[in-house]
Amino acid sequence: MSQLTSAWELKSGRIIRNHFVLAPMVNRQSEVDGSVGDNELQWLLRRAQGGFGMIITSATNVLPAGQTWANQLSVHSDKHIVGLTNLALALSEAGSVPILQIFDGGARAPSSLTGEQPRSASVFTLDIPNFEQPRALTLVEIHELITAFVDGAKRAYQAGFAGIEIHSANGYLLNQFISTQTNQREDEFGGSLTNRARLVRMILHSCKQALPADFIIGVRLSPENRGIQAGLDLDEMVQIAKWLAEDGADYIHLSTSDVFKRADKYPDDERTLIDYFQAVLGNTPLLAAGNLQTIEQMERAYQAGVSGVALGRVAIANPDIPLHASEDGYQPLMMPYTREHLESVKVSTNFYEYLLPYPNFIATSDAK
Ligand SMILES: Cc1cc2nc3c(=O)[nH]c(=O)nc-3n(C[C@H](O)[C@H](O)[C@H](O)COP(=O)(O)O)c2cc1C
């Protein structure tokens, strides 16, 4: 019997039926106005029926100006509550703990969608296609942003979600405040690590103040630089994780390319990225995603201290991993996948088209 299938408890007392977590994934299956679409609901419900203990939704924008993809799930208005209620109810009835990931794209929210110049910690330029130089948020706007995150969390609560995840990873707005590459502010939100971490900590603090103690509030972080995302330092990220745990985060969720990767900063150190974070979190659970493809890898991550084994790409094609995990010799289907298979597991055309550029994900015969 796989250890991953045992129930566990969060600090808030919430029981989760197993250690499998659906990683947050943008899937562009929502309505144009950001309301939950039927395809979005069916996609997540199918993974809940497949046994995932915790389901984290795609990144949902808390302000119109933070929208980063067309047909993105949103939580910036009360009009979104009805659809979110249907979603939370469906996932809960299927036995999963539903978590709404809340976010703002910052510099990566294109004007073509938002109708305005992207905003960020500072003015900066990155050498990537279609990059639009952002303007720096004013202090008043930063406080409005904190309120928008809290309002998004309250709507999630009202809709029946068990909790929220504050998305502070992968180069989006909260990560842009932490990164020295994208934050050159000279006020209390820039400069020292204390100042660069202030925004995410204030959002966590304000959400905790506004919501009941058993409402789950997790935070997602990137441990180190990755691709175009620079300006992060491993020791600083470990310190931020420690602060957030001390501040009362219900979990810390690491977004990695490979859960077992060693730190770029210390290549001679045998410890993996998760070891560094594990060492400072005390009784705050660690969730981690990053190239977990086989049951053996998932179990190894669990044994290394990952309480919530978060599955991204593999769960797109294999919604029933948790149900099968304890079967002798069971292995998830490996990439690449055919369109026919993806449709059979509730991946709609919009999501399929979004996945086409992902390397090796779609069978080449289908991609043509
Ligand atoms: C299609 C797709 C969409 C994603 N969208 C999000 C997102 O909305 N929020 C987020 O924090 N990470 C997002 N990610 C990152 C995943 O949550 C996960 O960390 C990453 O895919 C690594 O896990 P994997 O190797 O199991 O796929 C996305 C990844 C994929 C493949």
C-alpha cells in the first residue's frame, strides 16, 4: 500500500484524504469574463473524482489589471462568486479539498487583455518577445492590491473553498517584488530582503486577519532562478519561507523544475532544493511540484518530507493517479499524449491548444 494514500491533517485541523495535490494549472477554460466555465469545472471535477486529496485551481486574477491569459479564471468581482460556488461544491462533494490560487500577473499581464500598461514593482526591461515595459505601482496602489487579494480570499471563502494559495512564484507580480532583478524600489517595498518580502507577508497577514482560522492559506514560492526569471537567491527564498511559516502560512508550496534538483547556488552540496526549505519550516507542511512522473518518484518525494506531492503535467493526462497508486506495478501514462486521449480525460479544445507549445506533451502526429 502506498504511503501517499494515507490521510493527513493541516495545522488548521483540516483533514486531507491523501497526499496527492493537483498543481495549479492555467487552462484557459473559463468564460471570457473570468467566470467558471463548464469545461473548467469538468476538468477539475474529473481530477477530484480521480481521488486527488487537494485540488488547487489555476491562477485567478484578483484585479482586472492582473489578467495574464484570455479565458483565465478570475475572482476580482462578486459576479464570480456564483460559478466559484458551483466549482467548490462539486470538488468538495467528490471528496477533495478545493483551494483557489489567487494572483496578479504584474509585468506579465499584457495590455491587449487589460487595456492598460502592465504594472510591477519597478520599471524594467526583459529580453523576451512581446515584452511591454511596466510602470511602478504607487504606494496607494500597493495598498489597493493588498485589499484586492483579501477581497479575492473572502470571495473564495464565501464560495465554499477550503482555502486559498497566494501565488508568489514563477515570475508574476509578488515574485517581481521579491526579485532584485525586477524590484529597484527605494521605499519600504524595495531594497533589503525585509522590504522585498513585505508585500507577500502583508497579503498573508491581511488574509489571515480577515478570514476564519480554519480557512487554509498557503503560499507558493520559486526557490531559485529559472529561465528568464532572475534576481532570486536561494538563501533569501529560504528565509522568506521561514518568515511566512512563522507568520502562520498553512503550507509552503515550492514550484520547481525538478523536485530532486540540487541548488544552483551550491552545486557541490548533496542536499536537494526541498531539503533547504524542509529544514526551516518546523511543523508547516511543504508542498512541491516538479517533474514527478512515476509513483516511485512521488513516494521518494514524500519520504524526503514533501507532505503534498503536487502533480502538474502528468495529472493532465492521468486524472486517476491517486485511485491507482496502491496497485502493484501501476504507472501513469507518459508523454506524449494524443488529442483523443486528452479529450477523454476532460481536456477541452481551448486547453489542448494552450498545451501545444509545451515540449513533448502532445504526440507529434497530433501537433501538426
Ligand atoms: C499548462 C500549465 C499551466 C500552469 N499554470 C500554473 C498556474 O496557474 N499557477 C502556478 O503556480 N503554476 C502553474 N504551472 C506550473 C505547475 O503548477 C507546476 O509547478 C509545473 O508544471 C511543474 O510540475 P510538473 O512537472 O508536474 O508539470 C503551470 C504548468 C503548466 C504545465
